[in-house]
Amino acid sequence: MKNRTVILVALALLILSTVNLQAQFTSATLTGVVSDPSGAVVPQAKVKLVNEKTHDTRETITNNDGYYTFIGMAVGDFSYGLTVEAKGFVTYDAPGISLLGGERRNVNVSLRVGNATDKVEVVGVADSIVPVDSGEKSETLTTKELQNYVQVGSNAAEYIKIMPGLASAMAPATRPTTPAK
């Protein structure tokens, strides 16, 4: 009787060990990297995963390395649709992704460059535009203002010497002197 019990227990363990153990897992993980045609990663791409049967939607954004991940995805008799969008690229759609229990699937996406549809329109009045790309400081002197200046000499070039921000090249350079050691 003891032998028969041991044989039955061994047989039961053998049968149980051959059963597909995937049914124990009720979720899966989907990861990947989003890149452009040259292989460079695309950060801040919007990644959406939609359960095609229940229409449950999960969204994420790729990190600076172009990486995205969805963990704890429900498994069963349905599939998912993956959509990836990024500015300047054509939207990527991949329907019919089936996941098995405990599966860790990697789906890398290469986005194609799209047409630029953004338009920048600048509206303004030409008189109100102020140049901001120059360090120049200038001023226009009228005839009346020139008459009010004290005349340095009879030469018109003398007026240039008194303009703000100008220094005469003729001025002697002062050099600090160091005491002899």
C-alpha cells in the first residue's frame, strides 16, 4: 500500500509539472526605444498603448534615452495597438500586439521624418522694431547741438574726439610701474 501511494504521488507530481505554467502570470511588460531613421533616439515622444478589445488606454512619454515601458499589462484573449507620435515625425501605428502571461516584450520603433506643418507668423509694425543684435551705441547730432558744443579747434575732426565712447589714439598709454627689486 505504501508503494502504491508513493507511485500515485510521483505520478501526480509528474503530471502537474508538465502543465503550462504561463497561466500563473496575469500581466506582461512591453518596453522599447524610439529612434529616428539615423538611429538617434527621440526623447519626449508620446507612446500610447490601447487594448483593442476593452479600449483601455495607457500613455507614457519617452525619456531622454528614447526609452519607454508599460508594466503590468493585462493578458488574455485580446491584443494591443501601439501608437507613437513625435513632433516632426510621421505617426507610427502597430496594431495586433498579443502578450502572454509573464512576457517581457521589446518593441523598438523607428519613426520616419514627416512634413513640417507648423507655421510661425510674426506680426508687428516696422517702426517698432528695435535691433537687439548689436552692441552699437549711436546718436545723431543736429546742427543746433553741434553749435552748442564748445569748439575744440577749427578742424571738423576735432568733433569726433568729443563723441561719447570714443578715445583718442594719440593719448599716451599709462603703464603701471613696478618697483625694482
